[in-house]
Amino acid sequence: MSRRTKSPSGVIDAPLDVAAQAKAREEGRPSVRDGRLKTYEPGANVGRFLELLGRRVSRPLAVSLTACVHCGRCAESCHYFLARPDDPTMTPVWKADQIRKIFKRHVDWTGRVAPWWAKAGTPDGDEDLNRLKNVVFGACSACRRCTFNCPMGVDTALLVRFTRGLLTELGIVPEGVFNVSRDQWETGNQMAVTETDFLETIEWMRDDLRAELGPGADIPVDRPDCDILYTINPREIKFDPRSIAHAARIFHAAGASWTLPKWGWDQTNFGLFSGDDALGAYVSRNLYEAAERLRARRIVISECGHGYRSTRWEGYTWSGYDQKLPTESIVAVLRRYLEEGRIVVDPGRNLEPVTFHDSCNIARSGDLVEEPRQVLRRVCADFREMHPNRQENFCCTGGGGLLAMAEYRPLRLEAGKVKAEQLKATEAALVCTMCHNCIDGLGDVIKHYHLPMRVVQVLELVSRALVLPAGS
Ligand code: SF4
Ligand code: SF4
């Protein structure tokens, strides 16, 4: 692997930084949760990496590893390459080739028989593994836009997640990935919110709600036998609890029977980003078991892209948990409330022009594209599409867990040029998204490119348009 394309961005050659892992080892907690989260140990990593690679390659991965014909069509799909068209290391195919060449050398027969012909290669040591880390964590937001534009069906984001998982197993990960994974293993949520903080924040929002709507309004916690188990993103507790209040107002107006669980409320899942299926299973199982414990009849996921994909789809596979309950997004519930006349709205309360950003994990990996539009057309006076949209929309820049990886921020913002141009062309004052990651990703783009707009969520716009019956 010593012969490599030089990266003009410098990202690929960023040094191996294992400070957080080393600190954790010094503090006597080299691994948490039954040793699942590994810390970096110098030496012997290449052998372990190759052993894991051989053991974990599945049929869908093998297809994506072998089907590429190097036509280059995926290049124009990637916001990194569009922002850096002179840098071949920003093309999806080059990124995928970094794991593909190792697969060919050690697993596929072509590379074992004729490595020079198959362009096979092998990592020489930890520095090569670190370079691989910088590619799969630092230069790809796992948005899957290239996947949708590959004529051979190659899923580059799948290969990226797979490679991230191998490196996570060795502790060769960005510091932020290590820290967030550790927090989610140790506390059950990725922002390390304590149970006291959780309950106090809910109590505070409940008091505000009752001040507005009267003593009958509630934000229930651990109430059994409800129709809805409502699960949230820790960001809502830590930074923006207004979104919980918006949901509570709407549930109150619709007469919904609902509750938050005291444990198992985090619908986000860093296992999707780190490639750690064991973490993915642990977090999703907490949530599914909470629904069972409280005898809820459905699981509803607040606005979050990767949380929706993890909880609605991947979590059942990672955890081997039989899906017993309908599992859906709050936006699908909002659309149903509007259709059934359970809530009344006035679009005249949202007069500013609004556009909609499709979160990658919801549109491309979740197939939830029309529901948010149907809701926004009901609650906003001026809804306008950005282009391209739906499954062809571009990433907010914050996908793939990149918001937790400060070292890759300059390149991420540079790649946000495409998103900035898309947003600007709408001339909207508000960009609406149904994802907390996208709020921060879009917020960074808006600030960096000096755009005159702000980010809102579907819940906020519906809550603002809500017409409450007199006396409620
Ligand atoms: S479009 Fe598909 S087949 Fe063509 S280079 Fe990209 S990944 Fe390979
Ligand atoms: S998944 Fe997205 S960011 Fe990653 S290579 Fe493909 S288009 Fe680029």
C-alpha cells in the first residue's frame, strides 16, 4: 500500500491520533461493556485487520467489492469530488479501491494469483491502516448518493461502513468516534445524558406545557399501555428540548396516548457510523425492550435521519430482535393526524418561504420522501423544492457521524459548497429538515457560506401552525 495517490486535501495523510484511547487505557478503562470497545494497541494490527476482513466479508459486500468496472460515473455524484474536481482521491471509486485492493490481495482469487493485474495491495503497518481510517472516516459522509448512481449497483457506503467497523475493532478511529461510542456503551445514549438530567429536563418542559395548555397537558415518562412509545435524540434533551415540547403540544391536540421511556429512549445509534454492529444491537435492543416492558403498541421515532434508519430498519437485524411493533417516524404520524383531521392547522402562521432538505438516511436509505412534503404543504404558505431533491438530494455534510470528527471539519465544509449552492438557489428564508444531525450540518454550511436562512424542523412548523381548540 506504499504506492498511493497523493491527496491535495491533506486529509488522507493526517497523523494517527490515539490520544483519547491512550487516556482511557491509563485511566484503567481500556474497554467498556464486556470489552466491546477496543483501544488502540501498537503493532499486530495488520494481522488482526486481515483476519477480520476474511471473516466478515458477506455476499452483498463481496458483490460491491468485485462488481466495480471503474467507469467513473459515480464521481459526479459525490459532493466531495464536486467541490474538489481535480482531486482523484475524492472520487467514490478511489475511496472504495482502498479496501478493495486489500480484499483482492487476501480474499479474492484474482489478487492472490495475479496481484499486479488485479491491482491488489496490502497494508504495510499501522500508518497504512491510519491512512485507510482517514479515507473512510474523513472523506465520506456515507450518504449513498454514489450508490444510487452506479450502473453496477456498487454500494460504496456499505464498503465504507464495513471498513470503519474493522478499524473500530482495532481502536484505529478518530477521537470523537471513540468518545461518542464509549458514552453510548456506558450510558445508553450518545451524549451521556444522566437519568437525573433527563427527568429534570422533561419536568421543566412539562411545567411550561401546563402553563400554556392547562393541567391536563403532560409529557409522560414510563407510562404503561400507551399507543405510542416516543423515542428521541439526546440532542433534544441536551441542546434543544423545544422539539419535545412541540411534539407534546401536537400529541395533546390529537388526544394521543403516548409516553417516553425512562431507559431506552435514545433512538440514535453510533453503531451505524462506526460500523460496530454490537453497539448497534445494544442500543436498538434497549429501545425495543422498553416498548415491550411498557406494553406500547407502536414505536415512534422523533426527527432524526440515522436514528430512523437504525431503529426502523438496521436495529432489528443487528440485534436479532423480532419486530413485533409498527416502527415509524413522527413525520408519518403527523401526516396521518392531518389526514384524519385529528389536528387543525393554519398555514397562514408560516408565511416565510420554506424549502426541504432530504436527509440521506431518510430519503435514500429510508424511503420516506413524500410524507414530509405532504405535511409541509399543509402547514406552510410558500413551500418550494430545492434541486435536486428526494433520493437525489445532496448530503448536509454532517452525515456518517462527521459532526463528531473535528479533524475533518475543513474538508467537510469545503465539500458543503454544493449544498450551499443548492440552498441559495431556492431563495427560501427557512430550510426544513427532519434530522438533528442535518440541523447542525446545514447550520455549519449556512454560517460558512454566509447564507441568509435558518434551519427549522417539521415539528416546529406544525406546532406553530397548530390551531388549538378554545380552552385547551
Ligand atoms: S459508478 Fe460503480 S462501477 Fe463505475 S466506478 Fe463508480 S462504483 Fe465503479
Ligand atoms: S457515500 Fe456519499 S460521500 Fe461517500 S463516496 Fe459516495 S457520494 Fe461520496
